[in-house]
Amino acid sequence: MSVVEAERALRGAQVGTVRRAEPMARHTTFRIGGPADLFVICDTIAELSDTLGILQGHEIPWTLAGRGSNLLVADWGYRGAVLTLGREFKAHSVEEARITAGAACVLAYVVQDAFSKGLGGLEFAVGIPGTLGGALAMNAGSREVWMGSVTESVTLLVPDHGLTRLRSDEVAWGYRGTDLSERGVIVEAVIGLKLADRDRIRSQMEASLRRRKATQPIGASCAGSVFANPPGDSAGRLIEGSGLKGTRLGGARVSDVHANFIVNDGGATAADVVGLMRKIQVTVRDTYGIGLTPEIRFLGSFDEP
């Protein structure tokens, strides 16, 4: 594995923007993370396909990152390439009651555009950070409705194969997860919505946003919910019931607003966050006999909780 040779090949192929030793703290909402060996912004399908081919040819591990809203990168960084989708993947269009959108579209923009066209169905997604691709990969949503509920199809770029379009019923939609990332790189999706009264859409969006603002540390440096909810229960309730609200380790702290959020108060390291997560898991297991499973993604070399 030669990062130098891979970088040279990527620059020679003009696959997009290529950066060496890019600090990942710049690309996560946690504002935490050491450097990735390579950081590549691919603006087109062709650039993405060529990049994947070059990385595979040089045996360089790679991962895809959107806005980093669900990602914790190790303090030592990532020994591989981080890919992010650029210009072509940020476009979206509306035809009748369908929105066709690239994976790099900011989810909030898609939600607002649906509202402006009088299309209902995405109200639940107001306030959810990140890109459409990330929301699809994680099947983001609430207990009642989620991305799989409104998605008609997803287009993937499969290395060594090409583009593949999956119908919604061909995707394994689960609680806070899908099989999409295992099958390829999400590049586009078609969202099926319904014509609805704009006042009703606005009312539901405002109510959903009020709930989020009242129950989540909006604006803080964090990565969303840290642990998945156990069946029939709430991770936040279990953590708060264990007396852990406000608990701090280094620069990381369990949020006083919602106990299932860990915030970076400034200067937190990935080790701080992981250490605090382990403390939460041990304390909740000792208190309730329930094991909590991390919901955030880990990238780099450190032991996962």
C-alpha cells in the first residue's frame, strides 16, 4: 500500500480535488478527528468511479463521508482515503410529486423545497442534519416514519460493476441502518411525496422543529444520538436514569438537554468521547442490565466501545 503512489495516480487522472493529510476535525460536526491520509472530493460519477478504481488498484482502504454529522474520527486519523461527493451530487429536481436528488444534497434543503412545492411526507426530517445520502444510509427518522417510508428508489455506484438502481423494496431498511453502504456508494435517490396543504405542512414542520429544539442540544458540537434505542425503551431515559446527565470526561460531556448526546465543549478528543461512551455503557448495564449499542460511526484506529 503506497499512499504517495496513489496520490500521484489520483492527481494524474484529474479525478477531482485531492488533499494529503487532511484534518478530519474540519469535516465532522463533533469537530474532532486527526488527519486522513487522502481526502478526495469527487464532482462527477466518472471522477468517483475512477477514484475507486485507483484506490483499489493501490490497495488503499477508503470510506465515504458526507457532512460528518454521525461520525467520530480517531485522534490519530485514518490510514486510508476519505471520499466526499461534490458538485454533480448536490443537484435535485422536482417533477410532480417526486424529488430526484443527489446524495450530497443537504437534507434540510430537500425538506424546504418539498414544502415550497406543497409536497408532504418529509415533515419528520426537518432539523435532521447531514446529507440525503447519510440519511438514507442510516434510515434517519422517528419511531413512526423514516427515510425508507418515502424513498421510491436508490441509485448506487458499485465498484467494478457500475450504476445500479434499487427499488425501495430491494433495500433492507432497518432501525437506524440499511444495507446500502455494504452494496455500493449512494449517488442518488427518488423520494415519493404527496400533494398537501402548505399550512398543514408548515404546522407539522414547526411542531417537529420545536420538539427537536426543546429536546436536543441544537447548535452544539456533537454527532446526534450516540446510542441506538433498545427495543421498547429509550437510550436517553436509561442514561439519565443512571445519573449521568452532565457527566464529563476531558472536553466531552453528556448533554444536559438530552442524555443520549455527547457534546464537545471545546478541546475534546476522540479518546474522551470513547471513554465517556464506555462509562455510559458500563453504568447503564450495571443499573438496568441493558447493553447499549453505539449508533455513531467510528473511523480510524481505536477500540470501539
